[in-house]
Amino acid sequence: MKKIVVASKNPVKINSALDGFSRMFPDEEFEIEGVSVRSHVSDQPTTNEETYKGALNRCDNASKNFAADYYVGIEGGIDRDDSGTSCFAWIIIKDKNGNYGKSRTSSFYLPPKVVDLINQGKELGEADDIVFGRTNSKQENGSVGLLTGNVIVRTGYYTEAIILALIPFKNFELYK
């Protein structure tokens, strides 16, 4: 049995990691644990670089403090460009030997009402809750689920990126 430590206690992130590992390695058995570690970035990362750094820091901090075969850092963030403010997440996976796999989710643009609240200092999840009249949506379907009417939910959104981050571990000989 292989142990996975997810650098979050958010059930969406934990379930996404387990689903991604199980789908990528169907002949393996996994136990999974969510832990709290610091990202050392803003509560709401506002650039691609800061979001990447948060995922990497979470992954590395988990590997320094917990024993496991794999460590998973997931950091959601936003970035601004000429088209507006987009939302995405970085996934970084580290194995016990120090090898990394990395992936980024697809991105989508946020509605102006949500962006206005973020600009006022709210985190994305809090802004979503205000705009959509929800409570703790980031531990459920998240922005992507709210905006797509649950055609895409946060768990599936992260699972695909976790699978992509696992490519170097499934194809280890190609990534040496």
C-alpha cells in the first residue's frame, strides 16, 4: 500500500488526489491523508508564478514534515490579462525520492462581480459564496461548478490535472 499526503485538509483536494492516483495506477492500493501546511504565498495568489510557488511550497513542506510515498500540493490562484481575470490551479506531486510531476488545470475567466470582490480583498471562495449565496463552496463544487452549473465540478477539474502531473511517475524511464 502506498501512502499519499495531500497538503490540504480540503476534502475536494483529497478526493481528487485519490481519484487521480487510482485512475493512473489501477493496480496499486493507496491510503491518503490530508495535512495542513503553509504555502508561504498570499491567501489568494494573484499571478501564475505565485500560484505555482504556493503549490510547490505546500508539496515540499508536507514532504519535510510527514512520511509518505507521494506528496501533493494544490494551489488555486488567479491571473489578470487583457481579457480579464482567470482562475486556475497548479498541481505539484513529489515522490519520496525527490522526483516531481507538475501540471496546471485549464483556466476560465471570472465574472466581473466576483472579480470586484477579489479586488476588495476577498478570497475567490468567499467572493463566490457572496455572489452565489452559498456557504463554503470551495469545499464543494467551487467556482468552476457554480459557473458551469456543475457540468464541471471542482473534484473532476483537479483530478484531470493530478493525472497529468503523474505522467512522469507512470513513465519514469522517459523522465530520468
